[in-house]
Amino acid sequence: MKAVVDSLEGDEQTGARTVWESLTAPAKLIAENAGLEGAVTTQQVEAASGNIGLNAATGEMVDLVKAGIIDPAKVTRAALQNAASIAALVLTTECLVADKPEKNSGGGGGGGGMGGGMPGMGMM
């Protein structure tokens, strides 16, 4: 599939690449959550044939169907439909607006030497 993406041009390639990246993102994230290098694992999955993929519990590449590790078809289909929908939206919108991330300024300062406690409780 990567070869198909690379053979396209312009907006078609942009849309296909968006779908491709959205399809590989879950495998990369699963690998990273398992303490593995996500990009390397994704490349291994791409190079493998058939049902070979990552067993995150063991860190091994296995036949996922034989190991009982399968995604429900509805979830996989929904992910692909959402990726295609977003790609189409980006291609037809021609402009995207995003918020600039704000720097976290930290919490407020302390009490500045003010005494604590409640009046009449023997702390003053």
C-alpha cells in the first residue's frame, strides 16, 4: 500500500498519506505503550506478510490470528472511515485553524508569610 501512496501526486497523495498514517498510528502507539520503539515495530509489521504483527504482551512478532489477537471488523472499519472522512475534509477545506499551545505558567504563589489556623483554636 505504501507504494501506491508514493505513486500518487498532489492532493491525492496528501489524502492517501493521511489515511496511511492513520492506519499505522495505532500499531505505533501500541508498541510505544509496550515499551518498544514504535517506528521500528511499525516497519517490521509493514515488512511482514500475512497476519504477522506485534503481540504487545510479549514483545514478539506473531501470527495474530493464531494467537487470538484480532480487532473487531466494526472497529477497524470505523477507524478507516473516520480517517478517510478527515482526509476529505482537509482536502476540501483548503484552510485549517488551530489554537497555539499556551505555556504552563505554573501555580500561584504561596501565602506570603500569612499565619495559618483559625481564630480561637490556640494557634495565634
